[in-house]
Amino acid sequence: GLYIVSTPIGNLRDITLRALDVLKKSNVILCEDTRVSKKLLSHYEIHTNLISNYKFNEKKNIDKIIQILNSNKTVALISDAGTPTISDPGKIIIKECIEKKIDIYPIPGPSAVTAALSVSGFSDKYYFHGFLSSKLKSCEKELKLLSEQDCSIIFFISSKKINKIIGLLKKYFIDRDIVVCKEITKYYEGYYRYKISNIEKFNINLKGEITVVISEKNNLQKNINKLNESDKRKISKLINKISVKDIIHLINEEKNISKREIYNYCLKIKNEN
């Protein structure tokens, strides 16, 4: 059968004994990048044959892999890091195995999604989105839809792009908290916790892929007020005197109005000016 084997997301010791056993006994291991997988396999003295299986050659590999599986052999599928098929290649071969009634078995293990959620302190009811779109307009649509969810929200983003979405996070999630997780389980791992109303662009070097966890909605939002004309006039008078951050704090404290609504109105006035 086909075994979906979870591998470390950073620290090579984060692998189960069962995963090692399956990888040793498999006839073939499907992997994304053979160079990455060889580091793990050589560390544990595993010499199973590798077949490169990434998103651009998955379809080409199907017939070959099915032929191997039909010859009563064991195939293991791994990704470069973590649990395969979670924002990684593998779904095509799984669907083909389901259709052809070939047995599939999960070998559980590390996942950046659950690792990040476990240290967030947020609700254990969560929505995992995968990678945010690389295009800013599409990314904004995704974040707007995600903001409607009243649960923890988890997504991946490149460290090179995190600063580009700070404004969007404030626009759609300003009443919530956030944890930005970098290099989970690695030597330079780090967890940056903010109220989204206070988050600023990062001026430190964030490497690789980032896992972001946004909290569930604040309970105060259930009884939230709306901006009225008096509030808008007050904001207009303050906009050139104090910072947007201070305006948000002042109005929110006085009237329990959504920070997002105050922030968006401040932006509107600034753009008009």
C-alpha cells in the first residue's frame, strides 16, 4: 500500500519510530526534493530508493507509481517537511489510489499547523487556509473572507511577503491578536506576539516560510457599537493631531466601537486628504 509519512519540520529528532520503520521497509519513497530528503534519510541510515514527486511532475509519475503498488510493493510518500499533502504535493496519487482501491495508511507526526496553534493560546477551534495568494488583490479577498470566521485562523506566508500584508491585517483583523511563528523547531525559531492594532512592519530577518495564527474574535465585539456622525467628526479633528493608533484606543475605550471600523475610517480620511 501507500504510506503517507510525516517527517520533521526542522529538528531531525522530531520523527516517530514507526515513521522510521516504514521508511526503512518501503520499496520506494516518493519525495519532493531528493536533496532535502537525503539529509533526513542519511541521518537515520535509510537507503531506500527515492523518486522525485513534486507538483510539476506528479501527473507524469502516476502510471509508474501505480504499477509499483500493483506489484505488491510498499511505497512511502514524504514531503520536504511535515505532514504530506497539507499544502504540499500528494493529492493526485492519493486520489488515484482511492479510485483503484489501493490501501492508503497515514503515519502521523509533525505539522507546522498544529505546532503553531499549540503555543498560540488561542481557541482550539481553527480554520487552516494554507498559503496566502502571492497576488495582493487575491490576498486581500482571502483575508476579508477569513475575517468572517469566529475561530483561530492559520495560514502560511513567505517571510519576504509578511510585511506587505500588515496593512491588510489591520484592515480586517484589528480587534484580534496574532502570533507570527518562524523556523518552528529549528535553532533560530521565534514567536512574535502582538495585538494586531499594534503590529508594525518587521525590521528583523525572518527566514523561509512563516506560520501565522490569528485569534478568534474578541467577545466584546458581540456588543459592539457603530461609528456615528459625532464620532466621525471627532476623528476628523484628531486625525492630524495624534496617531491613528491613539485615535483607535481613545474611541474604542469611550464607546466600544470596532477597532477595524475606526481604523478604516481613519484611512478613508487620510486618503481623502
